[in-house]
Amino acid sequence: MTDNQEPILNKDENLMDQTPFLKLKRWQWWLLVAINIFFLIAGQAAAVLLGRFYYDQGGNSKWMATLVQTAGFPILFFPFFLLRPSRESSASTTSPSIKTLALLYFVLGVLVAGDNMLYSVGLLYLSASTYSLICATQLAFNAVFSFFLNSQKFTALILNSVVILSLSAALIAVNDDSEGPSGVSKRKFLLGFLCTLGASALYSLLLSLMQLSFQKVLKKETFSVVLEMQIYTSLVASCVSTVGLFASGEWKTLHHEMEDFNSGRVSYVLTLVWTAVTWQVCAVGVVGLIFVVSSLFSNVISTLSLAVTPLAALVVFHDKMNGVKVIAMLLALCGFASYIYQNYLDDKKARRSQTDVQESHDNSSH
């Protein structure tokens, strides 16, 4: 939370009537944050590893790899209906028009599809560990976008995080021993690097635009609204990816791809299904953290996951972890710790301010 943000406990009473998540004590709020962090880290790490497994076993369709990142959105209907508020407050806010909502979800959905495509190309030409370390730059991009779009203040600790994470990515870029999967040329490695870097920037922009949408357009921050945004943007992104799959002609190769998949046809189907599921688990964590904290905090947790993923890739795919990669990963963890500490200070200051306001209000009432 930044200095100008209230703790989640102190939203207005009308909003608190809409969902039980806002009637929380401090430990309950942190528990909710912890659950969303787990969803994000576990979902993202598993999804990246499954995506790399798909390519390693003979998968080659970039549009299919793009589609599965959003195709699992129907899963979100379960928590959407379970967590939907029993009654809506009509007096607190005026809902935007259907046309405004359609335009908002369409634009965000198209951006999500483009971002997923860039990530798919990056993962095709990079090892899982290298890919994850480059993705850590999204925190630096998000700090900039949050500053301009969400009034996120730059502090010494946040600036320190940005600089450290930028250095981490730079180490990977200039490392002569950096390599992609076997058979990938330096030119394709560079293409994968640039696509992943561009995807990180676009992803950061998306997080800030989502937070801005909650504040300026939707003007509601119930968990059902967060899930609604994720469902409709994923629907649009899935449609765009499906069009791309057919327009590119890649759909013609899918049957052959499944037959030649190294670990078998059943494994091919399960890989795609579980990739879709894990991306949606990650998505719940992402939008949940945007909802209860901020887009920058959500991105920091993504960065932590991306710093942890290389360790999993080392075990699962036996990726090479040379000295430069180890240093880059340690830098990413230091950048994460720096921002987490800043968020702790902001949270502490916001709660102290709220307590002072409450005490002065109590005194004046007497």
C-alpha cells in the first residue's frame, strides 16, 4: 500500500456490506494476502514449467501455447458464483454502461492475448530458468507505470528494487553462457529475450490498467468484480488466440503434434489441460493481490515466483545454473525483499494514520 491508500479494513461501509472479505481483522487480511500469494507463486511456477515441458516434448504451436494461458477461465465461474455478494449496494456507486464495460474488457483482452503470445515465443527460445529471470524485470516496468497511472510513490527502497532487478536482467542479456534449449541459435535466443522483455513491460502495463479500471471505471472492488474482469478479459483473449490459431494454419499441425508428442497423446492432452488450470490459479492470485493491495505488490510477488522458478527448472529440466544466473537470481530476491520492506512500512504508516483519525473522531464526539 502506498501512503495515499487506506488499509483494506477501512473501505467505506457500503462497500463492506457487499462482501465479507472487507470485514476483516488485521490477521485475517494478511491471511487473505498469503492465500493469494500462494495461488500466484504455485500457479505461475507450475505453468512456466508445464509450458517448457510442452516445447521440450515436441510441441511447437505458439498459438496453442498462447491459448492455454487463458482458455481455463470457465474454472473461475465456481468462485465467482460462490463469492458473489448476497446483495448489491445500488446507492454506493453507479455501474458503468454495458458499452463501456464491453470496450474495457475487449481492450484488456486483446492486450492479454498479445502479451501471452510474446511470452509463448520467449519460452520457446529460452530455457525456463533464463526466461523466468528475464521476466523479473516486470517489477521495474510496473514501478514506472504505477507512478504515472496509479499515483504510486517512488521511495528509496522501491527505486532500489527497480535498479537491482534491472541489473539482474542485464546480467542475463550480456552473459555469453546464456543459452536456450538445444538447437536454438543465438539469433533466436535474442528474439526470445526481446519478446520476453516486451511481454514483461506489457504485463506490467496491464496490471496498472486493471487497477486504474477498478478505481475510475468499475468503482467497485468486490472479489466478484475482480473475478468478473478476469473471466471476460480471458474470454476475449481466448477468442483472439483461437482466431490466431486458425489464421496462422497451426491448427492443421495439432493432430500430428499430438501423435508425435514424446510422452504420448494422453500426456499431450493433460499437459495442455493442466497448463490452462495452473494459469487460472495464478490469475486468481494476481487479481486478488491487485484487489487487496496494489498492482505493484502483485507484480513483486510474481517476481518472487520467477526468482524461485529457476530452482524448480534446475531440478525438473536440469537447466544449467552458472555463476551469472545464480547472481541474477540473488539480485532478484534482494529486489523483492527491498520492496516487501517498503510495503510493510507503508502498511504500518497507513494503519497508524487511520488510528489517529479514529481517536480524534472519538474525542470530538465526546
